[in-house]
Amino acid sequence: MKMTPRVAKLRDQSRNAIPSISSERAELLTEFHRQNQDKALSVPMRRALAFQYLLEHKTIVINEGELIVGEKGPAPKASPTYPELCTHTLDDLNILDEREKVPFRVSDEVRQTYAETLIPFWEGKSMREAIFERMTPEWKEAYAAGVFTEFMEQRSPGHTVLDDKIYHKGMLDFKDDIQRSLDALDYENDPDTHAKDEELKAMAVTADALIRFGERHAEKARELAKAAPTEKRRAELERIAEVCSHVPAHPPRNTWEALQYYWFVHLGVTTELNPWDAFCPGHLDQHLLPFYEGDLADGTLTSQSAEELLQCLWVKFDNQPAPPKVGVTAQESSTYTDFVQINIGGVKADGTDAINPLSYMMLDVIETMHQVQPNPSVQLSEKNPEAFAKRVAEVVREGMGKPDIFNSELVVEEMLRVGKSLADARGGGTSGCVETGAFGKEAYILTGYFNMPKVLEITLHNGFDPRTGKQLGPRTGDPRDFANFEELFAAYEKQLNYFIDLKIEGNSAIEGLYAERLPALFLSLLTDDCVATGRDYHEGGARYDSSYIQGVGLGTMADALTALKVHVFESPTVETPRRGVSTRRGVSTAMGDLLSALEEDFAGRERLRQLLLNRTPKYGNDDDTADEVMVRVFEAYFDAIDGRPNTRGGAYRVNLLPTTCHIYFGSVIGATPDGRRAGMPVSEGVSPVQGADRHGPTAVLRSVAKMDQVRTGGTLLNQKFTPQVLESSSNLDKLVNLIRAYFRMGGHHIQFNVVDAATLRAAQANPDQYRDLIVRVAGYSDYFCDLTEALQDEIITRTEHEGV
Amino acid sequence: MPQFPNFPTYQPPIFDIKRFSLHDGPGIRTTVFLKGCPLSCAWCHNPESQKSTPELIFRAERCLGCGACVDACPEEAITMAEGRSVTAWARCTHCGECAQVCYPGAREMACQEMTVEEVLEIVERDRPFYEESGGGVTFSGGEPLAHPDFLEAALVACREAGLHTALDTSGHAPWEVIDRIRPHVDLFLYDVKLLDDAQHQNDTGVSNRLLLANLQKLAELGHNIHVRTPLVPGINVTPAQIQALGKFVAQLPGVSRLDVLPYHEMAAEKYRRLGRDYPLHGLQSPDEETVQKTARTLREFGLEVHVGG
């Protein structure tokens, strides 16, 4: 179905809205703390009352023509800030305002408010400052060197997804649950009773706050109805008022109320804090189905009007850019996308095929709306019909790189491996980029990216970092003294374990700070079993608690280590700079020669670089020599992390995804033994090094599938096709076959860029003509013209698989 | 892996093995290209497939100008000019010494001699994709029938491995050869270029009588056949040729599928890399309207016509 005129207008309004910084939330929060600083309130209660204050006083927005209402800021794309987490400096505001890509406009008033009120009040109080104060000098040096990033220094732990609970429970029902937990507290025997009591009462405050927030929208709708320009709009506004005074207090009765309720919850979670990846509705096609069927049966909705409501919700997501960053991240962050993932398809809790008419309708909405946000994904199960898979392939061919496609069976198996129940695993899925989680029951926190090739560079310098000039890691030996590949690999593993330890030590301190200072009461209300246990989401209240460290540069690692293995240890050769005579030398000489070439960034050593690039087995070509090294790199990473305890009673897990961090990570590493020049991006996700895969997609998939992905919490694989490859209907079938075969081999995720390089170059040269060109970046899609040149170049370089 | 005592050491020249091949038969396939062809079609888009001997390919844009090849060449056929190596093709014996030392891959040999086992090892790798898509392996060329011993052994091995087999052929081989091969082929992709024999001789170097007779026999024996025809403007895109083609294919018993493959000039660069002149220099691809019109005409004969295969 095409967009209705209403939706077309709303979408234009969203697309044309200029992202800006709104200081409203920060001001209200400051006001609240000023008024209440002398009161003896527990931390949870203070946070809950602050949440209530925000929802009681923030501007209520109902845009013209809207059916689903509510904004995070005072207008579409007016983005709130979170000074209790990270307070923007005036420099930050200037960078955000002036940066070429993805700017946020900052008005003079906002600057003045920051200078006069917000910065003075929050200085020394923000989470970010507390975190950096708590970190050790070793942690700080490794962080500054780019060994790892830290996720929680300016956004709160998140990547969290809702299950079906709001569709049969209103906020009043949640309050009843809280009361039951309060009644069950054992004041005599449980020493934590006081803390639980406060936590539960604070959760109840947030439930009331959301009800009031809904009521305020109802009031606003009634007020607007009085002055409505048309009778039709007046009726719509009256309906909005009715919807908003029923939900979120009570369970929804129809599709409209269900969508509006979700949206209020979404705004609640993202107003309370700024969790990573905002918040996600999970299996929306499954959750909405009973309402949709009921509405069709009693004639209150047609499939067209249901689709229009979905389109309206789609626009709401697009109105909310990702929270504006501070510090160096403000300079480098290259997206407005907030990674809201909507799961389509998969299986039901009983394991049967979950495809329903809404699954198809959502695919239509993706195609029609052609938006960067939200980020829909398909959970493709063996049980889903081929007709559905083919419809997915058709949407992929449209060239937006949407939707991502996940292996439903593997996602479930990943969760079973770590002890989640079958029902919880099936009710789970993926969110963010590619992360696996049990929806509504898990806090699965991504803690930061980890730069594996940087650790190799440090290993090749005996623990020293040539860029920062510091001894960052332990002394694991001069590589010229390594007699064989095993000694080199053992040294790498020592360095790896050292930096992982450092990262986990830091994470523990940070997790503790969140539990202590920034409990998330509203998010806890929505996450089982926080209400039942009286414990916060940040302190282990969720049924499942996972922490992730996301490995980056797997392909670069595989190729670099393979090059060392082949050209240094197996047939140690030294290439003369010009002519083709290579001489066999000792291992130590060969290692020394390679290291000095890396130091010089291959200056004058182009023949050596070409040898490394073209006469070395490369990951991504179904070549067992390189692929076995990849598997070893993965296993070492897995062993360093998997199963280690976090502070919330859960465990660490690995996943392999980069978002755009492979560019930053590449920028802090010198030349690498795979022939990569200094500063160039490292490989992304589990994809081969850009341009190194030369035997087509089946070879790539075979290589990648050699990793036991079921032991990860997500891997990201990017494949690019030119549109010609998918032109005919039979070739669309073959795309489906390709995906199905990869999943049979144990692949977790695959995404496609369907564009040709010429189009991308043209877009780079004439951005104005290609403004709506959407490409896959990593775990998400973005407007190509909004990307930095480096990122654009990289996307162009990614191998095209010409199926000619 | 079945053993082949009759041909244990025969290694035919293979110039490419292409995985994820989408246009050489049903499903996702691996296409094995054998080198050497008795025909010499002017429009051939795989000029490196024509000779059965190893050949040097030169990609100037990859040349670093390091000069390693100059030292390596035993014929002194390579010199440096403007920072790039230049080959005196007349002196080149295609020995491959320069390709050995050329790391950037500006100089590469189009040919690898492989055993049946080696070919099978590669073909086997994409089995999950064949199973998912109903694909398999296609032998193409060159003219695969020019290597009957290897072809028979490879086809038998593929069949025994449970793989679907296709043969992309011009059919220009003695019937005895085809008769030996045919029991092991699930699908023939059979090229028919021109019905007019005089013109066929002129443009491909051989008469079409043998290959048309072979096609007729295969059809009468009930084999699964897709006829394929390149559409080359000025050569066979004429009303008379198209009518003759339609009529001929339509009368073949059990054959209904005809793939028309519009000519493209992409191959010109390949000729340059082999140090050869491109015989059809400047010839344009047929326009979309011509292609569609031709397809329509052919459909009037009751044929299932696919553009592009």
C-alpha cells in the first residue's frame, strides 16, 4: 500500500525537520534536583521522582495529522540531553552544531542555558566524570591508545527489548504486581528488605508517571479538538484522547491502543535515561496480531487503516535521532540512527511458524516508508514459508539494505547454550545491530568494542604501543626471538588476556556505579524479574544478565597472522625492494624485515606489500589455511571472555560486530602484516578484509561458517550485490537459497547492500542527487550522503559480487 | 572419491572455476571452464578459452613498474616504458616465468592444470548451496568436448557424488564422443549460433552440420536440452536467421527452452590483455527493443524464451 496523504505529510515533516539540541529535559531535571536536594530521599526514589517530574512538565506534542502521538523532545528531532550521564561542554555543543555530517543545531538560548545553569550545576556530578575518576591509569592508557572503547561513559546500559507484557497489562496492573511483591517482603529475615521496599515503591512512582503522561496527551488532544480545522480531524483528536486516557493505565483493547501504548513506553524508557539502541518493540507482528484480528472482525479497522497506523508509528521512530554525543565521540559519531530493531517473523513461543498477515504488512511498510529508522529485521526460520522469504528478498533488492536477516533457529540455540529457557529463547530475538537477547527478561549490555589487530600490533612490539609511545601490555618477548608461529600466538594470547582483564575490571567498576547512582526504575518495571525480586535492572534484577565485549577486526587478524605464519615462519623470505629475487633467510631476519617494512608503512616496499596481499591465503576465500587461523583468533577471543562473571550475577559473552568502529580502530594502528596500510580501516564484523574475498559469496559464507557462531551473541556479515545480480525472479530465489544455505551452515546474520560502485561514486561526487540513497553501513542502514568520506570510500571498496 | 584408473594423470587446461554461477543452468552452480575450442567465433567473450595451451594475460593497470618480469623473462620479450612493463607478444612463448614473479597480478597465466580429484574438491565445497537451490556443476569452455577423457571422468565423479551436471557445449565433436559423455549429463546447454552453414563457416571457422546433427540426435534420444543463442548484431540478428532458428529449435523433439544471450562488448578488454586485436571492435550490443522483439518472434514458435539465460 502507498503512503496515505497524511503519512506522506508526516514523513516529509520528519525528513525536513532539522535535528537540534533541546535543553528542556536537562533544565527540568536540574530544576527537580535543585528543589529536592535537601530532602532525604533514597537514590531509587529520587530517580523515580525525577522521572515523574520530567513527564509531568515536558512539552506535550501532537503534530498535525498524527494518529500516534508523543515526542521525546518538544518537537520532532529536537533531541534531549542527559547531563546526569554526560554534560555537554560548550565545545561539544559547537562541534555538534558545526560538524559537516550529522549536525545538531544549537540555538543561542541553549548555549546560554548550558553556560549559565546546566554546566555549573552538573560539573563534577555526571556519571561520565565518575567513571573516568574510577578508572586506573592502565585502563586510561589502553583506552586512549584505542585498544577498546567504553560504551557506558555517555549512554546508559541498554540494547533492551520489550516482550508481550504491555499488551495484556496496563500500568495499574504493574502496580498491582508491585504491591504483591511489597506484601511478600520478609522484613524479619531478609536484610535487603529496605532496599527492595524503596526500589519497588520507586517503580510504582514511574508507573503513575507514565499514566499521567498519557493523560496529559489526552488533555492536549481534547484541547486541540476544540479548535480542529475539520470535523474529521476533530473526531481523530477525540479518538486520540480516548486512546491516551485508556492506555497506558489499562491494557490495550485494539491495534491503535496497542501501538500508542508501546510508543508511550518507548518514550518513557528513553526519557528516563539514554540507553544504547533506545528501546525496541521486539516481535511486533506477533504482539499485534490478536488486536488486528479483533479489529477486522468487529469492523473497526481495515487492513489499509491498520497499515496507516503502522506507517504513523514508523514516522515516530524517525523523529528521534540518537542522543547527541560528547567529547571525541561527538566528532566521530556518524549517524542519527538509534538502532531500534523490530523483529519480523521467526517462531512463536510454541515453536511453530510465526508468519502472519502483519509480517507481510510490515515488509510492505519498510518498502513504502523507505526510512533509515527504525531498523527492521527478519528472523528467518526453517519453518517460515518460501513465499515470505522471497518477499524479504524482494525488499532487500530495493537497495536499502533492509531488512537484516537473522537465523531464527541459531538465535534460539545461542540462548539455550547459555541456559535460557526454551520459551524465553523463542520469545527473544535480536536487537541493536545483531545482538541476541531474551526479550523482556534480560539485561544484555554491550560494554565496548575491542580492537584485536591493535593487540597484535602491541604483541609485535613486545607490549609497547608505537603510536602512543607507551609500554601498554606485558613484555611477551621480542618477536624476532620467536622460533615458530605457536610462540607468536602464545604471546598474542597473553596480551589479549591482559587487555580483556583490564576491560572487565573497568566494566565492573562502571556497572557498580550505575547500580549505585542511576537505577532505571521504569526499565526495571518492564523487565522480568525486577518487580518480583525488588531489584533494579542495573543490579541484577533481570532474569538473565549478560555483558558483551564486541570483537572487531577478525578478518584483519586472520590475514595478518596467516601472512606471518606463511612468510615468516613457514618459508622465511626477504623480498628485495625492486627486482623479484627473494632470498630464503632465517625466521628472525624475515620477522625483522617485515617489522621494519610495517614501521615504514611499506615505503619503498611495494613488492613486499603485493606479496602479502596477493600471494598469501586470505580469509573469505574458503581457504582452510587462512580460515583455520580465523578460527584460532575467534577461539582465543572466546576463551578470554566467555563465562566470566559480571557484577549482576550473569556472565560475559562475545559477539563480533563493529558498527562503524572499525574505522576508528584502523586509524590507531600502523601498517599490518596483511598488507594493510597504516591508518586504514580494519575489517568489519566477521566479514573478510575489504577486497580480499575473490571467490564470490559462497566462498565467503563457507569461510565465515567455519566459526562456531552458536557460541556468540551475534556476528555481523555484510555482503554487497549489484542490482543486476538480483534482477530476475529466479535470481531472487537464488538469493533466498544463498541465505538458507548459510543459515544451515550455522550463520547468525547476513545483510546486503544492493548497489553498484558506480552509483556510489556518483553519489559521492553529487550528493544532492542521491540524498535518499540508503546503504548498509554495519548493523544498520544510513543515508550514504550523511556518511563521512572515509566511510563512503570503504563502502565503495567492499567487494562487489558480480553474478555474471 | 571414485578413482579413475584409465586417466590417472591426465590434467586438462582449466582457465577458471567460477563459484556462485547464476546463469549456467538451474540453481546456484559452480562452472568449470576448460580451455581449447575448435570454433573461433568472432564474438567470443572468453578469448582466453580458445587455445588449449597456457596463455599469458597482462593487466596493465595493475603493473607497478618494478621490473621483476624483465629480469625473469628468458626470451627478453619484456621492456619497461613509461613506468610499466611492455610485452613484445611476438616473442612471448607463454612460459609463465614473468607471472611467477608478478605479485600484483598484472601478469597471470590463464590456465591451471588440474586433476579430476582437484576439480571435484573445489566443486564439492558449495554442496550446501546446490542442495538448497537445486544447483550443481556446469562444464563449459572453450569446448569441454575437446577433452573427452577428462570430461567423462569428471562427469561420472560428479554424478557419483550426487551432483546435478550440466554441459555447456557447441556440440562440435564426433558423435562417438557425445555418445560417451551423454549418459552422465543432466542438462545440455547447447549453443546454436547460425543456421546458415556458409555464414557459420565464415564466422566460426567450422561447418554447422555436425553440431546440428548431434543436437538432433540428442533431442531424439530424449535428453534435457536448453538451446542457447548469442544475439550478435550484424551476424545473426536478422529476420531470416531468427526465423530459421525458431523453426529449427521448435521441431527438436522435447526441446522447448531457448535462451538468447545479447552480445556485449565487455570482452574487448580481454583481447587487449592477451595482446590480440578485437575482431568486432566498435560493435554495439543489441538494443533492448531488438532483444525483446527477437524474443517475441521466437516465442511465436511455441518456445519458452529467456533473455540472458
